[in-house]
Amino acid sequence: MIFFENLIHILYFVMAGLVLLSMLKSLFKRKKNKGVVFDIMYAYCLIPFLLRILYIK
């Protein structure tokens, strides 16, 4: 049971990292929607993934 718990925990961090990387890529390679509001929205979406990867709750 502990093995599955650790496996799910690792998979969660891998998925959070993949989402973070895809969002960072789309943040810097935007062709449209380059306003400040969209920068704030991206930052607001990225913060939870950064906190999870850094083990901050």
C-alpha cells in the first residue's frame, strides 16, 4: 500500500512538472494575447505548480 502511495505521489509531481513546462513554453512563445492581464493569468496558474514542485503547501 505504501508503494502505491509513493507511486501516486511521484506521478502527481511529474504531471505537475509537465503542466508547468507546457505553460511556461506557451507563456514565452505567445503570438497573440500579449497583454498584462494575460501575464497575470499565466502567473496565477503557474504558482500552484511551482509550489507543489518545491514542496510548499
